[in-house]
Amino acid sequence: RRQRALLWVMLLAAWEAAWGQLRYSVPEEMPKGSFVGDVAKDLGLQLPEHSDRGVHIVDKGSTQYFTLHGKTGHLVTAERIDREQLCERVQQCVLRCELIVLVHNPLNIFHVDVAIEDVNDNSPTFSKALLDLEIGEWTLPGARFPLEIARDADAGSNSLLTYQLSSDPSFALAMKNGPDGSKPELALERVLDREKQDSFELVLTAVDAGDPVRSGIVQIRVTVTDANDNPPVFAQDRYRVSLREDTPPGSAVLNLTASDADAGTNARITYGLGTMPSKVLEKFVVDAESGSITLQEALDFEDARKFSLDVEAKDGGGLVAHCKVDVEVLDVNDNPPEITVLSLSSPVSEDAPVGTVVALLKVRDRDSGENGQVSCELSGEAPLSIVASAGGSYKVVTASALDREQASEQRVTVVA
């Protein structure tokens, strides 16, 4: 059987030679004039020593790439051949030449197939230098995100790619197998927190299997998008401010500011007043954008000495923070004393003893502190005097003996 198989191989080779079929291979990118094959020897031709007209290429398209030396019968390259330019996306790149032998009669035409072998002269490339990804901080570990596939213009093992990812504990490289081959994916390893780190810089490297090895890279920028996981925060839970009661309406009371660790609309804060008595809401207003509290109506210490405001700060995601603002109203001496005559004894007998009570007065001042401390005196000349009594009352009493014949009426003014 072995002898029979060997005989068939020999017959097949003889048949190919008889029909003028030769096969050669040459690496791409060889310099001009590189040896491809000895056509004369392989065809068993005897070429004349002093003539260059033994064998010629008759296919004009092939003369661009190959030259045949008529004297030696050697097939050589006519220029540097770029396999990727010549046979883009073709696994087997073969060029065919047609030769004519001029020294034989009859003339014969031979076919020569030259396989252009790939060399690893192309690095893997990505279509972009930078790949932007957005990952929400609410994304659970294990989620995968497709990455770009690198392309390598070479063929065979020179175009077989493996991928590597720069080290980062938050991410890992995963490969997804499919009918079109393996594709790189970015796998999330742990929960992201935008408030701690809002972006990551990674490098994806594609490495081919050629010798020497070639590689290409793409930068990966991961932006962590915000989840509304942080409520607004006031600097203080309670604020205290004092206003004179004569502060004009329109005056600024306090500028409040809340902060939010989130971003975008989740960090946009609007301000407002909570549920409070209408009396408070009529006196004060808060600017929704700036948080500035303004006095709307005049204050009256005698009417209300203190206000407590509940201020809200709400972010774009609906989370709310509260703080208290205590407004103390400071008294101003804007009320005169009030004198009330509680009783008046008139007429008075002229023989009434000294110290007889003529009138009982009540003196009151609505102000407070020093502004509400009152002193009284009598204005005018009369045998009367004023004496302080308990509870802010005063007594007008006779200070000396009365004589109706000298003065039948006495008139004085009480000044508080």
C-alpha cells in the first residue's frame, strides 16, 4: 500500500509539472529582488547560457510584483509586497504568474502560484484612542460592559489577540464567547461610590500572537454617575438670630445654605418653610433658590417676642433636610407710659389731715426692661405730693394743711 501511495504522489507531481503548475511561497515585505523560486530547475528546462530570452512572464499584471531572469530562470520579487494591501481580509493570499518558454518547440505556458506569507508587521489597533463609559453608582457588582474589539491586519496567529486590563480593584477583564469569537468586557468587581471617587482611568491592551509580539492600547475613562443617596445637610440644626422690633420690612434675616454630596439635579437644592402658624408665615419668607430669609411685615415686641421657623432644604431627588431658626425680637422704646386714674376723692374737707389720699393712679408701660421702668412726679404748685405704691400704682396725697378760703381748688399734672 505504501508503495502504491508513493507512486500516486510521484504521478501527481509529474502531472502538475507536465501541465506547468508550480507553487511557491514568499514572506511579505521582502526587499526588491528577493528570490522566490528556481522556475527552470523545477520545470526541468535547459536554458541557453548566453541568452536572456529563455523564459518570460506573459501576464502583465504579475510583472508588477515579480520578475523572471531569462538566463537563470529565477523568479524574484519586483517590489516590496504588502500582503495586507494586496489581500485585505483574505486568509490565503496567492498571486498567479503565467510563463512562456521560448526555447522549446512547441511553446508552452506554465502557471506559477506564489503564496504571500504573512509576517507580523501590524500592531493591533482600536478605532478610538479613548473609550468613555458611564456607570451608575447603584450598579451591582458582577455587571458587565462591552469594550471595543481591536483589529489586526495580519493573518493567522499574527492576528490572534488576547487582552489585558490595567490593575484596579473595582474592575476586572472578562471575555464573552460568541459565534464571532471572544469579545472583551469590563466587569464591575465592587460597589462604586461617586462621592469617594467619581472617575477611573484604565488601559486595555490587545496583544497578538506573532513573533515578535505586537500590541495596541485604548484608554478607558469610567465616569461614575450619581445616585441620590445623600440628603441635603445644613451646617447647623438650629440657628439663632435677633431683630429689633423696628427692623423695616424687606430686611434680610439670615442666609441659609445647605450642601449635598450628590451631583447634577440630585444636588440642586430648593428652600422653603415647613408647616407653621399663619402668623409666622406672614412675617417671614425664604427665597427658594438662595435660602435667604427676609422679613415681610413689621415686628412688634409687645405682640410677639419670639418666632420659631422650620426651614426645609429639598434636593432634586426628593430628599429633605430640616433646620430650626429662632428669631428673637428685641424691644425698642416705642410705647409711652399709660396713666389710669383708679379713684379720685373730690371734694376734700379743708380740715383733712396731712397725708390724706386724694387720688389713686395706675401707671403702666408696655415696653420691657429699662424701657418699661417708669417714674412719676407732679407738675404744678399745690399742697399735694405723689407717693409710689405696690404693683406700679401711685397715690396723690395732701402734703400740708388745706385752706378753702385761700384756694377752693387745687390742680396738678401727673407726669410719668
